[in-house]
Amino acid sequence: MKTFNIDSREHYRNKVFPSPFHERQAALNENREWSRWYDYLSVPAYTCSTMEYFAGRNTCGVFDLTPMTKHRITGPDALTFLNRLVTRDMTKVKPGRVGYSVWCDDRGQVIDDGTVFHLHEGDYRLCSQEHQIDWLLINARGFDVSVVEDTHDVAALALQGPTSCAVLKKMNLPEVESITPFGLKHFDFEGTQLTVSRTGYTGDLGYELWIDPDHAGVLWDRLFEAGELHGIQPMGSEALELLRIEAGFILAGEDFAPAMHTVRHRNTRSPFELGLGWLVDFDKPVFNGRRALLREKAEGSRYALVKLDIEDNKPAEHAYVYDTRGRNIGWVTSAMWSPSAKKNIALATVETPHGETGEKMKVEIYYQRELKWHRKMADAVVVRDAFWDPPRRRATPPADF
Amino acid sequence: MTEHVVIIGAGHNGLSCAAYLARGGMRVTVLEAAGQVGGAALTREFAPGYRVSAGAHLLYALDEGLRRELALDRYGLRMAADSLYTIALDPDGQFVSVANGALGGPGAAAADQEAMALYHRQMNRFADIVWGLKDQLPPRLGTTGRKDLFALGKLGLRIRRLGKNDMREFLRIAGINLYDVLQERFESELLKGALSLDGTLGTFLGPRSNNSVFCALHRFNQGRGYAIPAGGMGTVSVALDAAARAAGAKIRTGARVAGIDMEGDRVRGVTLEDGEQIAADLVVSNADPKTTFERLLGLRHVEAGFADRVHHLRTRGCVAKLHLALDDIPQFCGLDGEQRGQRLVVAPDLQYVEHAFNPAKYGEHSARPVMEISIPTVHDDTLAPAGKHVLSANVQWAPYDLKGGWDGAKDAFLDTCLDVLEEYAPGIRGLVSASELLTPADLEAEFGMTGGHWHHVELSLDSFFMLRPVPGSAQYAAPVNGLYLCGAGSHPGGGVMGCAGRNAARAVLAGAA
Ligand SMILES: Cc1cc2nc3c(=O)[nH]c(=O)nc-3n(C[C@H](O)[C@H](O)[C@H](O)COP(=O)(O)OP(=O)(O)OC[C@H]3O[C@@H](n4cnc5c(N)ncnc54)[C@H](O)[C@@H]3O)c2cc1C
């Protein structure tokens, strides 16, 4: 059963829909708070975002991914279509593999980032942060390809954390432990197909589970049964936000302004300016933004996205960034105290040529103590690696925790 | 080694480009799908013994510099008539003539004489701004390149130099519709009707559509009037062909390009319909932009934003071409012998013209069309058997995408055309021994221009100069390494002019330098 039928004349009466997991979520949602994530209700925090965060790092957390925008791309030209769309070389993403990428407009400015799942030979799922169907259909002209948005036809859960593999093994998914990072496998499950990919937004061991909405409830139940002794917890979007910042992952609309929603051209970013130059493959003869990006590579970028390690423990949210001589060179886009790294961390945009690893900067932090405002010019240093990147994220098979 | 350039299409612009490239030292091969050169600038038989300029029939835009530089006269270009003026036909013989800003004929209103002189003076000054751009490489926007800024500055300066009053008038009317401007200035309905045709001919616009003033300016040629080449419009192309060959270009007819070949991110050559592959360092396309990118290259080879702009190019042709073989010279009401050789216009008033346009919006042809008529045999007896005549007319509006298709509708439309002609030249039906009506669909089939469009791509302010055909290929170079455009779809647009071909050659030579 679909969540809702877009063809129904009544669909406009409802703007926001319960996800196929809604009943299960509602039963556990002690806060009784809901937020909106595009067409769906989403849970910010079931009980306490900090506890849910720790589940993600110490046991495992379950996050409802259904609202994520999903597309199915099939047809003889599916691969060439994707290769023109995204910046990286999709021929390297074989069936059973997943590729993270960004896609740009002709100016080489990032429209969105997302993951492409090569489900079967020539059959792809593209997940995006923003709604993309218009742009995808524009891109499809001249290709023998079918592109449909199937957000409402696929229920999805993220299962993230060190015990996640143990939970899936307990669900009797044969050889689930053999899935390597960015791999996927299909399983028979309760008379339907369950797809498990070793992907996620937390920088840790974790999986994403994809199933038809009719089987959403039973998937949730079986997962929580299997996870009972493995510390499984439902996880809300606030916890996920903390996990992704620690992992150093960027978020459209937060760490960069998606090109399609940006009126002032200067405010968009290229992949190079987001630290994603490794995703740009100029060996491909054509992809959106290639000509502009070649120019940028030759002439230099305007901005750099950096990870900052900041002194003290006051989160540097929305802070200005200065060079050591006190000149304003940028601003923080995401920040938090990282319990796992035990560091005060941030993602920031700075003007080039700033942003070299090891460069010292200052961050202007405003914080409140019992309503009284304080200001602090904190020392910060640019670091290269993600703040949280445990070996278990990559180990195959994952150890039992 | 000298670079090998393949030019797709031997339209007059392809030939002009070939001549300049060959003179610039390039090795040039022109591949033309049709059996002869010229594209829509050609003369051909349409009935046994009767020949006609089957596309363009009146010459008003041919670049004089190009004519001299390529020594076209040495290669046979000669005018059978020039300085032809416009006569607005009237069924009662009360016609009005407009010759270089002066009104004549029994229908001319005294009150309009002065207004016409002023209109003529101003439109010519304004048109100078448009024409002044025609042999300029359009600047790129948003760069700080000196050439780009200089070109933009020059445009600004040209406008500034009009002086306060004319500049204000130019800025006021350049983007608006001709209907309003004509209503402000003139009394005579007939005169207004005829002048309004200049703003709409060849475009998907009525007199009340914005942009029609701009289109009228695009046709204003400093009062030089219209010319008819001896032997028809094909003579221009034949002369260009000879000039290009003399400069060393190879020109092959009957060679239809099926696709542009790529190697990595560069063009490598072209493949003909019969499978023959021809290698090239550079490919220049005289085919229209839609044909070039959608069919010959494939949108997959360009980035999606650019592909989207190409997809949305407006290419709905709306002019049909009517050819009549006549046993005798038709008697147009009130006209004497010399007058019948002028540019004759059926556009009796503004409402009539606007009403002729309206149905086109909904995929229907005019119930009572407007016409631009020429009887070239008045000046050139080589086109028809002795004593016989040929009538050639551009007829509007006949939309390319006629509801229900043209197949069943052509005969009726031909009949409509003859009915209208009969009103202005009683008895003409009886003189017709053969006829041919080319709808935009026929023009597309014969000349390969998408939609049968006169300008390849609608001519309007949003697709002119640095915006033509679309941003990203307005400097003749396509956003594909080694590929260029050189046809009417590029700046400065359609009409037998030759400038797009020459400018493209300059861009190619500058790029290769
Ligand atoms: C009905 C009509 C009346 C007109 N009347 C006038 C007029 O009176 N006065 C005037 O100045 N202008 C007039 N025009 C406009 C003028 O004819 C055109 O703007 C001009 O001829 C365009 O020249 P071009 O060389 O750019 O393109 P074209 O003449 O269109 O030439 C393009 C050439 O490319 C060739 N080609 C296309 N695809 C391929 C392929 N795949 N392989 C090989 N070759 C290919 C075509 O066969 C053609 O020869 C008229 C146009 C029309 C349609």
C-alpha cells in the first residue's frame, strides 16, 4: 500500500503524511513531538536526543528514512544518464554497490548531494536531500531512460551503530555480515524483498534497510525483537544531526545553499569549495558543470569548507571565523561539542586561500549562561580528518559487539 | 598541418563561412544534404519552364562589405532590380506606396507625409544600432574581458549618441509592439497595415505582440529598399559557392550529415547518412541550433542546462511560400507596369493583420492571410517562358504545427490565398497555369530548417546578440570543443545577409590562432 496516492483528488487536503512506520513511532514517541520532513511527519527526538545519539555510537539506533527523496532510474541509458548528471564516474559503481556523489548545474555549482544505489544491472535508486524530479526529467531529454520519483513506494530505515550487524544477523539475513561498506544485498523477507545496504549518515558501522511500505510494520517489529539484547533504540533527527556532524558529512541547506534555491550566484558552492573535489572526475567527457569546473580548477576556487577543532567546549554555532590577524574570513555552518571525539568541533566556510590543514583561526562564539550572554574569541585549528572515523566502520565482517 | 574544418550545410551562411575560412588558411569541406547549394536562398523550377526563388525572394540584408570582400559580382552576382519599394495594395485601387520615407499613390494621406518622414528617419537611426551589431562578435556577459566590456560599452555608446530625444524614443519603443507605435503616428489604415507587416514577417508575432518593433528594426536597411538578384536568390548562393571554391573550399552536395562524432570531449568529425565518416578538427554547423544539438550531436553530449535552453528554443515557423506560374502579368488594382514589379503587400489595416495572426496561436491558419508579393519576371525574363510570369509570395500566418496537420489542409489554404489575391488582382485565378504552396512543414522538409522557421530560431530580444541562439553558444562556439554554429540561428539572425557565416569564420579563426 502506498502512503498516499498522488492521483487521488483528495491528496491536497493533506500536506504532511504519516510514514508507514508511524504507528510504531507514535507508540515510542514519549515527547509527542513531530516535525515535518517534506511530505512526512518525522520525530525530532523520541525521548532524549543525547541518549539517542549515544545509542548510535554505543549500541544501535533506528531512524525512519522514508521521507528521503528517492528515485528509480532504469532503461538502456540509465548509466550514461547518471554519468552526465553526477560529477563522479558511475561506471565504477557496479551492481550491488552504492556511490555517494554531488550533482551540479552548468555553472559547476552544487544542486544537491546524494547516494546512487546500483540495485541490479542498469537499475538504480537515487536518493537526494532535496526534491529533484524536475531537474532529473530535464536531464533525461535525449536519453532512453525512465526516471520516476518513488519516495512514497519505498519504506526505509537506517540502523546505525556498532551492534547493527549483530541485530541483522539475528534476523537471519544470510551472510549479511559479508556486505562491505557501500555494498548492498537483497534478501527474501516475510514474502517480500528486503534490500540492505551498508550505508548511512553517521560515519559508523551501520546499514540502511529498504522495503515496500506494506511490510514496514513487520520490518520494524522484527528489528526491535532482534535488537532487544543489543541495545536497539529509536532515533530522532536531532541525534542524527549530531552523528553526521561528527562524521564530517555536509548537509544541503545547512553547510551549503543548493544552487536551485539560491538567488544570488555568489552564494552557491562548487564541489571543490565543499571539499568534494575527489568526487569530480574530469576523465568523463561530459557531465553537468564540467566546463565550469575545469575553469575553476585552473583559476582557483573562492571558498573552502573546513573542519575546525576549537578550544574549550562552547559550541560555535553560527560563529564568524577570523584569521589570526583578526580579519573576517568566513563562518561556521555546523557545530557541536562532540562527546565521542571529546572535542569542540565545527564545519566552516572560509575564503581561499585560507583553509589549509593546520591553519590557525579564531572563532567568535556567543553563548549564554543563565540567560546572560558571553562572547569568546576561541582559538581553532583546521583538521583534515573526520572527527569520528572508527575502524569498525570499515571492518568486514564487522566484529560482534 | 592545416586544420580541417567540416561545415554542415551549404546555405548561404555556410558558404560565406567556408569562403572566409578557406581564405583564412583552413582546409574546408562543406557537406550539403540537398542536391544544390543555397539552403533557403536558391532558385529552382516549380513548374516546367518556371523558376522561382523558392525560399527568400527579396534581398534587403545582404552585407555590402561581404559582397565586396568575396567579390561576389565577379562570380556572377548582379541585380535584376534594386531600390524596390513597398506598395500597400487596395482592392479599390487606392494604394499607398512607401519609398525611402516618402509616401505616394492615390491612398496616401497628406497628414501622414510628415509622420512618415519622421518615422523613417527615426527607425533608420534606431536600426543603425541593430545593424551596427551585425558584424560584431557578441560579447560574453559576466566576464571582465576587455573585448566583452568594450563591445557592451560600444552598444551603450551607440544608444547614447542618438541624443536625448531619439534615445528616449528608442528606449521607449524598442521592446514594445508596433501596433501602438503605428497608432500613435499615422492616420491611414492601409499604411499602418502595410508597415505592421515589417514587424511580423517571418516571426511568430502579430502587430500587437511585444518585440514587433524590434523585428521591424531588424528589417530596416537604411532606405536601400529591396533588390532581386538576376536569376533569382540562388544567384547569391551560386556566387558564394564559386567564391568559396576559388578560395580552396571543397563543397559536396547530396551529402547529408547523420551525426557529429565525438572523441572524448572533442568533435572528431561527422558521419554521413550512408555511413561515410569524415574526420575533422573542427565542425561548423549551418544547420539550425535544434537540428545541430538535438539531432546531429545529441543532447547527451552537452550539459543539461544548455540542453534545456536548446530544447525550449522557439522554432514554430509561420510563413508559407506561394508560387504561381502565370500566363500573363496580373492586373493589380490601380497599378501600372513599373509598379507591379515592386514589393506588393496585402495588409489592408492593423485589425486585419492582427486577426490574421490570432488563429496561429491556436494552431490554425489565417482565414484571410497577409502577403508579401513579388513578380520577379517583371525584371528578369529568364525565369519563365517568354511572355509568361511568376508570382512569389510570403503568406502569413500558416503555423508549422497546424491542428490536424497540413496534409489535408493545404489545398484549402491555397484556395484561400487565391481568393485573397483575386480581390486585389481580379482575374488572376484565370492566369494560373501551375502553383506550388510550401507550408512550414514543406520548408522544413526541403531546407532542413526546424519548424520551417525563417530565422531558424525566433528572432526576438531574448534571443539576440549575446543571447542568440541561447547563452552558452552566442559567440558561435558551442559548449562542445571544436563545434561552432554559423547559421541564421546565430547572431545576427535570418535573412539573406551572410553575416552569421562571416562572424562564425572569424570566431573559428580567432579560436584557432
Ligand atoms: C518562406 C521563407 C521566406 C523568406 N523570405 C526571405 C526574404 O524574402 N528575404 C530574406 O532576406 N530572407 C528571407 N527568408 C529568410 C532566409 O531565407 C533565411 O534566413 C536564410 O536563407 C538562412 O540562411 P542560412 O544559410 O543560415 O540557413 P539555411 O538557408 O537554412 O541553410 C542551411 C543548410 O544546411 C543544410 N543542412 C541542414 N541539415 C543538414 C545535414 N544534416 N546535413 C547536411 N546539410 C544540412 C540545409 O540543407 C541547408 O542547405 C525567408 C525564409 C523563409 C523560410
